[in-house]
Amino acid sequence: MLYEAGEDERLFQVTKSYLHHEMDRGAKVAGVKRIRIHDLRHSHASLLVEMGFTPLAIAERLGHEKIETTLNTYSHLYPNKQGELADRLEMENNREDEE
């Protein structure tokens, strides 16, 4: 359907106002601060980083033409990964010492 949309047809079945209304309603029900709709994109990317996906995979998912865009936007989420990396290398080293 999206590939054959006419000039006067919507690509999305809901309006911006409907999305805003649903965000307000959902935030109120959940008892959390409402975020902008675009912030859902950042939340999604943050979750992917935390789940361990590579910057390249995230860049492709978000439609970034250059991986630098992803790294520049989300690099602040990666510093804690250095600690994890060091811990895993240390565990591997200790395991080899035990063998």
C-alpha cells in the first residue's frame, strides 16, 4: 500500500495530533513525564546500544547514511561499554590461567 500511495493519500494511518494525544494519555496512565514523539527514536537507539548491537547495525536500523552520524549522536552511551569490555577480557585471561 505504501508503495502505491496516491498524491492525496496518507502514508501513515494516524495523524500527528492523534499521536500527541496517545503520548499524553500513555504518559498519564504510566505516571511518567511525557516525551516528544521524536524522543522515541532516541529511546529505541539507546535500547539497542544497551542490548549490545553494533553501531553499524544501529546506523542501518535508523537509516543513517554514515556511521559517524550514529556515533556522534549516541557516543555518550558507549563509555560504560569500555568497563564491560575490560571485565570480559580479564575474565577470559583468568580462565586461561586456570587451564
